[in-house]
Amino acid sequence: MAKEHTGKGPHTNPAGGWGSARAVGSILVKEHRLLHGSRVLTHQNKPDGYMCVSCSWAKPANPHPFEFCENGAKATAWDITTKRAPPGFFAEHTCTELESWSDHELEAVGRLTAPMRWDPQTDKYVEIPWQQAFDEIGALLRGRDPDAAVFYTSGRASLETSYMFALLARMYGTNNLPDSSNMCHESTSVGLPKAIGVPVGTVTLEDFEHTDCMLFFGHNTGTNAPRMLHQLQEARKRGVPIITFNPLREPGLVSFTNPQSPVEMLTGKETRISTQYLQLRLGGDTAALAGLCKWLIEADDAARASGGSPILDHAFIAEHTHGFEAFADAMRKTDWQEIERESGLTRADLSQAAATYAGARAAMLLYGMGLTQHRNGVQSVQMVTNLLLLRGNIGKPGAGVCPIRGHSNVQGQRTVGITENPDKVPADKLRELYHFEPPAKKGMNTVEACEAILEGRVSAFIALGGNFARATPDHYRMEPAWRNLDLTVNVATRLNRSHLLHGRHAYLLPCLSRIEIDRQATGEQAVSMEDSTGCFHGSRGIQEPASGTLLSEPAIVAGIAKATLPPNPHVDWDRWVGDYSLIRDAIEATYPKIFKDFNRRMWNPGGFHRPLGACERKWETETGKANFIVPETLDDDPDMPETGADVIRLMTTRGDNQFNTTVYALDDRFRGVYGTRKVIMLNPDDMARLGLRENDVVVASTVAHDGFRREVGGLTVRPYNIPAGCAWGYYPECNPLIPLWHHAKESKVPAAKSIPITLRKEA
Ligand SMILES: Nc1nc2c(c(=O)[nH]1)N[C@H]1C(S)=C(S)[C@@H](COP(=O)(O)OP(=O)(O)OC[C@H]3O[C@@H](n4cnc5c(=O)[nH]c(N)nc54)[C@H](O)[C@@H]3O)O[C@H]1N2
Ligand SMILES: Nc1nc2c(c(=O)[nH]1)N[C@H]1C(S)=C(S)[C@@H](COP(=O)(O)OP(=O)(O)OC[C@H]3O[C@@H](n4cnc5c(=O)[nH]c(N)nc54)[C@H](O)[C@@H]3O)O[C@H]1N2
Ligand SMILES: [Mo]
């Protein structure tokens, strides 16, 4: 039987396995829903069931009997809990008092049950009727400069809701539509179109069956997309090499025991996942990728000089790409010393990885936040495509680029109009369908919205889910600024800190979770979403709603829209709410190529795939080809102030018991952290150098010369297997340390994986 981890030391057992099965059981027991919860889980990620509310990993056409993972089960239990935060709870607590509660304590109260408005006299949220809430919000929005309002979306809202929300903002007159992907894969959305002409990944589930090699950058799969371990395990059984680049040895990427395989569970048989594990420096990805490209280009030069067989796919390069010569020259000129210094990896290790890649007929490259949340995040994404293009690894079976997306519909909401960029929406279609002039001025993304809030240029903030104030950087600068807003509206399932940092007028509007049955005029409704592999799926709720007073997200968006916008005979919000298939018809009419025959195809087992030019080697770029893009620098952050030896780089990351700012419990068993999230993990040599010992309590301070003091105290020091000069701590506890301006240059994704800090012992 697999050894179970019981002690307090770091986890050494495979991901999945008995620890996973027990953890699922325990959270469901805690939520008093064990039996019922288990029945619910059998409907998760099935063609006729509901799509998991946790990650966005692809849903197979032939699902396992239990197509869920430990963390999907936790997210489900969190939504179908019996715990409630009714108006009576709010009658007992002022907002000021609740502000002192932790993220976990706030959400743990339970599901919100009734619409509420903040009462300035008592400093409490008080129940009001839905129609009154809509009318008041409408009155407060009308007459305002549309560009002083911000419409934020977290990535869980369905395609239907997102489409309506984007339309509401544009009919109101603004493109201020920031979303969670602005903090997440925006480096992908900016980097890929210039390189290969698509904003999303090209890999589908089928490609996993045909690939000969996988390169994995900056993703904690065992925790953040656990179902994907099945694909990795199957590939490993075929002997496919997996090369991982990650500063931490994440257990899920080291080995895996399938909790749904009785044989593996009983025998403790585990699959080794990574065949080569390279613990690079934080932000060393551009340099590491440059090392791989350099090796390939020079090995090809040598092979051709000696009459050997080429390493690069010259036919593909000639027919399909642009900029190869300039890129190849730049790589030839880059010296190994610089590559080794910036990546923290040796030439020998990089050469071994490059040789493995060169030996694969079809290779794919997968990545997560370790790549995108850096100052040079966009450049690293483009180094990914450079490496793939060298061997024609885009647009053939088993090959391609696979950005592993975050929220379950974060990719989809961008597809249906959630974007601050007016060039990314079909204005002609909106004009034709709804007879209004879509705003042409570029709107604000997340960082720009924060800047505008600080500068007093925003007066109203409408949030469709999420926890904006907690997920964004620079908490101590931002928190007072929220108070200056005139209006805050939060559509949410559970209480969080953003609801407490409210404006002068504040509304908290509780909605159905998509696990719940959504009954409207024409009967029970379904919604849809797009997964990480560009496939669209239908999803039907199966659980009775947490409260009879809840409205669905489409109904809430329609309520606000009708109360705010002048009547428009071309948009019948009520009919849409009565029958969501009409919203899907509208989506299809707006995006006919992507959503052809939407209402029927959304129930295809495995979903239906959106057309992507790059998959067919049609390049929708300025040059009409796939572009090699020369990196500007190998340095992760060339703009970082000159730093001394006492400065270390901090990454802020998720633990095993959280979904973003939703903290289920304080343990992170894979990494051996129990009962706290206020820790900072350091390389033992750095600890010695800085005079720190295990269990010392320290204050971390950001190194930034802009006149603001950014500190987080109460962090317990722990030694960890992490490269020298690097440290890790938890998101969102460490977010006060990220300066708002410390973001990826082109995409403005906050550089949450590389914050320059110093440490001092707490007095
Ligand atoms: N259970 C669960 N599932 C989730 C989420 C959740 O919170 N909980 N969140 C969802 C969301 S919104 C997202 S975006 C995804 C996030 O999923 P991930 O992309 O896995 O995000 P993080 O947890 O931030 O982990 C980042 C990983 O990158 C590594 N890393 C850090 N810096 C670097 C670097 O410089 N280079 C490289 N190569 N690696 C680095 C870290 O060690 C870590 O393994 O997960 C989604 N799924
Ligand atoms: N330091 C640091 N900061 C980061 C990151 C990092 O790695 N490090 N990661 C960034 C990333 S990748 C992301 S995606 C963002 C996440 O930012 P957000 O998406 O804004 O935050 P979440 O924590 O996912 O939002 C949780 C809240 O959503 C609400 N909610 C849950 N389900 C529903 C639903 O079905 N409908 C509605 N209307 N509301 C619902 C609940 O009230 C819950 O409290 O954070 C970013 N911030
Ligand atoms: Mo994300």
C-alpha cells in the first residue's frame, strides 16, 4: 500500500494516491454532504452533467467513471455546502469588524442567500428586494461618465453571462472590462497572436495520445490541474519523456498514483512523471529556452557542415515562418555563460534536454503562471513558440503550445467579448444586431483599473464574481482608495474581502453556482464554457439552490442592464433570461465562425473545438507567417533597481488547499506546510548567509525606490529545496509586496513570481 504522509516534514509520496482520496473524503464529511456530495461528483465533467467549477483542464469525450480530482471535489463541496451567510449573519457583524477576519474565515461562513445593500448608519449589509437593488444601481450608474465605471469579470462566469455582461458595459458606453486573465494568461493573449496568430493554445486532448515529448514550464499540475496528471501518466506509460522546468520540485510532476485505479492504489505503484527535472532560477525561463534553441541551431549548423541529417525542420521554416535568420544569429551570439547565469542551469543539463527534444517527432510545450507572471512574461511565451517553430512543432498531431489556463471559463469569456481592447470585438456585428455604436476608446485592464482607482478616475466598480481587491497587487496602497468609490456592486456566491472594501453605495448580489439547478421561464437552463484546449461544453446544474432567493448570473446581469440602459427593442434581456439558448444564438450571430451550430454542438461528448488557424498552419499574423521573435534580453527584469547581495526574489504561489483567494484550509500537504500560510521558504545557503534560522519570524520588505513602504510581517522562515537567491510564499498573503507597476511589460500581468525583497528578523 502507498505510504501515507503523516508527519510534519515535506511530502515525499506521489501526488494522487491515498492522501488524495482521504482529503476528498474529509472535506466532504466536514461539509456534511458526504453521500449526496458523492452523487453530485459522479455528474462532474460528464457530457450531460455540470462542468467542474475548479480548473479549466479539458473534459474528455469518454470520461472516467469519476472524472474529478481532489481539488475539484473540494471546490464542489465548497459550493454545495450547507453553511449559509444569511442577512441574520450580517445583522450581527459590522463591515469594519469583518475586515479583521481572514480570507478563510470570511468564505467559511457559507453561501450568501439574499441581495443586500450596505447601510452607512450601522455599517452593516442589510437585505433589500432584488428589484430595488437593480433600480438603485441603475439610477446610480445612469448619468455617470461611462469611462468612470469598471466592469470586472472573474473567470468562472459562463459564456452566456460573460457575453451579456460585455454587452451591458459596451451599451453603457465603455470598454472598461478588466478580468482575471489580466493577472493570469494575458502574457499568452499578447504573446501568441504576434508569433502564431492565435490568442490561445493549439493542443487538444487527442494530441496527448500522439506526442513524443513534453516540456513543462512553471505549472503546479498536481494541485492546479490534477486531472491532467492522467494524460501525463498515460504518456509516460508510452515512454514519452517529460522535461520539467520549475524552481520547486512539485510532487505532482515528480510522480503520480492514480486515485481512481484500484490496482495502483493497492500496490502503491506510482508513475514517474518527469524524466528530467530542471530547477531553474525564478525568471530564468527566457534564458533556459534560449539555451535549448542555441543548442538546436548549433547542432544543426554542425550537422549540415558535416553532411549529417539536419536537426531543424528547414522545409517548415522556409514555408511557414518569418525571421528565422535573425533569430538564429541572435542565439548563436548568445553565450553559454550568460545563459547559465540567468537560468541557473548548466549547459550540460540544457544540452541533454535539447537533445531529447530534438529526438522527438512531435513535441508539445505546456506552461502556467511560472512563465506568465514575470516582467518578461510575454517574451518567455514567445521563446516557447520560437523553440516549437524550430522543429515544425505547431500544426501537426502530438505537437503544439499548451498554456494551461486558470479559471474554468477564463479562456471563454475572452472569446465572447470580455476585453478592454475594442479591436478584439466585432463592432460591425454588434452594430448590426443591436443598433448601437460600440465605444471605440480602449478600456482599462486590471492594472490600469487599479491605477485609475488610486488616482480617483474611477467612481463605480461592478464585479461579476472574483475577489479583485485581494487578487491584485499593492494591497496597502489600494485598500484606502476603495473607500473613495461612489458605487461598488459585487455578484458573488460567498463573502470575501472585496465586499468589505466597499464604496459609499454598496450592493452584494448573491447568485447561483453552476452546480445548482437554474429554473427560468422555459424550464431548467444549461450554460456553456470553453476549456484550456479551446473546446466548448454544455453544463447543467443538478443540485437544489442554496436559497430560494438566489438569482442566476444572467438574470442579475439582465436586471442591472434593464435598470441602467435606455430601452432598446433589439435586445430583449427578459427573453434571454427565459431561455439561454437564445443567448447562445446571439453569441453565434456575433461570432459565426467560432460558434457555428452552438446549441447543438455544445452537447458533443468532449465538446467542440474552435477553429484555430495555427492548427492548420494558417498564420493570421501581420507577416502571414509564424514569426520568430528575438528576445530583448535574457534578464528576467532588466529594470529592477541595482540590488545588493541581501536581495532575494520572491514568488507568490498557490497551495494545495485553496482556489485563488478562496482558502479551504491552511495545510499544503504536498509541500509539508501545516496549519499556517504565513511562511517564507528559503534556500538553506541563503538562510546561513542572511543569518536566519528555521522558525525565525521575519518581515519581508520590497526593494523599490518609489517612496512607498511595502512590508509583510509575521512570516516564519523554513528551509526549502529552492535555487539560491529565490524564495516562495503564499498568494494572496504576500500580495501587499507587489508594486502595482511591477508587471509584465506588454501584457501588464502583475509580476507575482519575481518580487525583489529583503528580510529582517521581527523585533
Ligand atoms: N486547486 C486549484 N486549482 C487551480 C487554482 C487554485 O488556486 N487551486 N487556480 C486556477 C488558476 S486561476 C490558475 S491561473 C492556475 C494556476 O496554476 P499554476 O500555473 O500552477 O500557478 P501557481 O500555483 O502560481 O504555480 C506556479 C508554478 O510555477 C512555478 N514557478 C514559479 N516561478 C517560476 C519561474 O520563474 N519559472 C518557472 N519555470 N516556474 C516557476 C512554481 O514553482 C509553481 O510550480 O490554476 C487554476 N487551478
Ligand atoms: N500574488 C499573486 N497574485 C495573484 C496570482 C498569483 O499567482 N500570485 N494569481 C492571479 C490569477 S492567475 C488570478 S486568475 C486572479 C484571481 O482573481 P479572482 O478571479 O478575482 O479571484 P478568486 O479568488 O478566484 O475569486 C473568488 C470569489 O469568487 C466568487 N465566486 C465563486 N464562484 C462564483 C460564481 O459562480 N459566480 C460568482 N459571481 N462569483 C463566484 C466568490 O465570492 C469568491 O469569494 O488572482 C491573481 N493574483
Ligand atoms: Mo488565473
